[in-house]
Amino acid sequence: MRVSAAVHKGFVISEIDNRLYSAFIEHMGRAIYSGIYEPGHSQADENGFRRDVMQFVKDLAIPAIRYPGGNFVSAYRWEDGIGPKENRPVRLDLAWRSKETNQVGINEFAVWAKDAGIEMMLALNLGSRGLDDARNFVEYVNHPSGTYWSDLRRSHGVADPYGVTMWCLGNELDGPWQIGHKEAKEYGRLADETAKALRALTPNAEMIVCGSSNDQMPTYPDWEREVLEECYENVDYISLHKYFGNSSHDTLNYFGKVEETGRYIQAIAGAIDFVKAKKRAKNDVYICFDEWNVWYHKREDDSRRWRTWNWPEAPDLLEEDYNFEDALFIGCLLNEFIRRSDRVRIACIAQLVNVIAPIRAEKNGPAWRQTIYWPYQFASLYGRGRALRVAVDGPTYDCSVADDVAYLDVAAVENEGGMLTLFAVNRHLTETLDLDLSLGGFGALRVAEHRTLAGHGLRDTNGPDKPDAVAPKGGSGLVTDGDRLQGRIAPLSYHMIRLSV
């Protein structure tokens, strides 16, 4: 099957915000406790954080991380996680029906984030709490000294403020399951007043207002319009969430959900543009896709379990075992974010460790990288720079979620230093694609690096006893001829190709 494609140096979508490759971690299941933090583990550092997990995190070069929730944040008292650990209360977490020991709070997490080289994006409780608690938290985190909350932080051994600029104004407050669920106008008013108050404390703050929890919500997309009509001039981003699955075991339809995501982004971009025009506003609002991942392997079973268990501490929850099919899907989804990077400036894989995560860690045991780790790492390392348009002319297929889905999914990024990186996935189940890609405006290019995930069964996974069963290998079969890249792309394969002048 033949595919013709073209990339031109001059056809730029946008300058990619590095935060497109951010992450999310929540006080949920074993994400924190026995995930990133396990005092007594053979790999624990002096602060109780696992060095083996930290190394996997560092290798991803994550720009920013959203914390501490998620559903957890909507009933969270941030004050419970500060001060001497022996004095911290144990609370019932209503979101996940478990006990929260508060042994990791803002100051501990800030140490971990600094060691990992990651900027914090902090979420505020606008569910059970409100504006006053939000401004107190920001003052504790960001004010230098001389006030009650800043001096309290200093008494806890943190002399310098953290200077956090990214603030999430609540979480999924459109959802009836959320503690403190609100109607759109009610929430929009609260978000607007909170944003104004926080900007008085941190003038360069970036405010992220809650959009729809997913594109199947009955209030979508009116929720975005109504919320933004209340707060447009005082916020910078609106959040989107979406999780994916293949319970029907229809691989091509699963891959087609990437196109569905593109429509989701396009619809919210339209709502943003509508409100901007209606309000005659001068500022721009972008999309923060701050929860996305595959979540279906254990979702149904976990949903039954957590609703009935008796408030355990750090239970195993949502510990998905990702397979090769999921890795291919994640590669395509990251390509869509690159193609939509003019509207999506921040995106956070949900979550980072153990809970629907690219990294897994056994309690008192080893850590390993899941299959989805690899396309996420390649995008984070090499998907920075200018996103370029790619025109593809080749075979397509129809499925229940989308029509005319191209078998070849490809994104292109011009990196600093004269490099061009291509991310390509052949979604065809059985057929090799013969690629002829025109590279305009670059001059002569050569293949500098080619890494691939290929040749695995769709259900193949990694695990503690086989940590590298699905891992990238050197690719072959793609060559440059002047201003063209040509070669064969095997069915069900992912490719990261770096070209240099």
C-alpha cells in the first residue's frame, strides 16, 4: 500500500509549548505512597522517595506536573499536609474511599519535584472549600515572608517561596460525582473571583479553569461556554479530560478515537472563540488537556471494589497493565496533540506512577516502564520546537467513531539545531505501507536516528519479570534521497525518525 506525504519547513502550525508533555499525579491508590514515596525501600533516598522511580521520571524530561488531584483535591485540606509529620491528621478521602495519612504534603512534594526538575502545577479545592482557602494556600506557597501563612511556611523549614505560577481552579466540577459539584454559572463566578484574588498575590499566575470532564457529558459543550462567559478575561486556560479504551477489542476503532479527540479539541476551541467574540475580549484562552490516558483494562472491576472496601491506606487501584496496542494508540494521541498545539498548550498524562501510569513500582519490589512509556518519552524529548503541517495521501478506513481515518498517522516537529523529527504509526493490521515523503525547504537531509516499536503481539505487556519485553529498537528500511524520505513501514508499528541537515 502506497502513501505519499509532504512536509514543508514554511508550513508551521505553532511553536510547541514544552508543557505539552507534562504529567499528573494524585493522592490516589499507590501513586504517592509506595509509588514515588516509600521510606524503608532499598531504593529510598534520605527523604523517603524511591530513586529507581525517580530515574525513570527524570528520563522523561517532564516539564510540569499537576498535583494533588484530581477528584482527591475537591475535599482536600492542604493544611493537613504541613508541619511536623507526627502531628498530621489521618483523614478519610471521600473521592477514593481510602485513608489519607498526609505524610506527603506540599513541602515534601516540592522537594520531589525539584529533584526531578519538574515545575509544579497546583490544584485548588473549589469543591468543599473556596476563595479564602485558595488565597491562603497561595500565600503559604508563594509569599516571601512577613505574613501569617508565609511565616508559617518558613517555620516549617522552607525559607524561600516556591513561585508557583500554574493554578488549577478546582477539578471536574461539572461532574455530579465530584465533592462540591456546581452548575456552570455558579462555578464560573467562583472561578472568576478566585482568579482575581490569586492574581493580586501572584501577578504572573496562569489560571486554569475547569472544562468538561469528558466529551460525553450531557452538559458538554455548553459547560465551557457558560463558564467562560463568567470568567474569560481572568483565566488563561480551560481544561479538558478524556480517557480511552478498547473494551470491544476493535483495534481500528480504538485507533480512530484519536480523530474523535481532534473533534473534541476543535469544539472547545470554537467555544473559546465564540466567547472571546461575544465579550469583545483582547486576551486569548488556550486548552490545558490536563488528564488523558488509556483507562479500561481494570476500570470496571476497580469501580466495584473501591465502592465497597473499608477505607484502606494506599490500596492498589487503577493499576492498568498496558499492552503494545495501547503504546501504538498513545503514539497516535501524542501526534494529535502536536497537530493541535496551536490550541492545546499544556497536556498532562494521567497519571505518572502506578495509577493508570507509564511507570509501575511494586511495594518493597522493583519498578519498570510500561509499554506506553516509550512513545511518551520520545515525544517529550524530541517533540519540542515548531509543529509542522503534514499532508498525507494514502489509504483510509471507516469505523464507528470516525470516517476516513488514515492508516499512516504522522506528526512532524522542527527542533532547534537543524533537526526534523517525525513520529509515525502504521495503524494497518496486516499491510506494510510504502512511504514517499517529500521534505520541502530543508535542503538535503539524512536519517540521524530511527527508533521503532514493532513486531509485538497487540496484547504483549511489560512487567517486573519482563521489564523490557516491549521496548524500542533500532529501525531500518527508511532512507533519504535528496529532499525525500522513502521506505517501508511495517503494520502495527511506531517510529521516531530524526533527520538532520
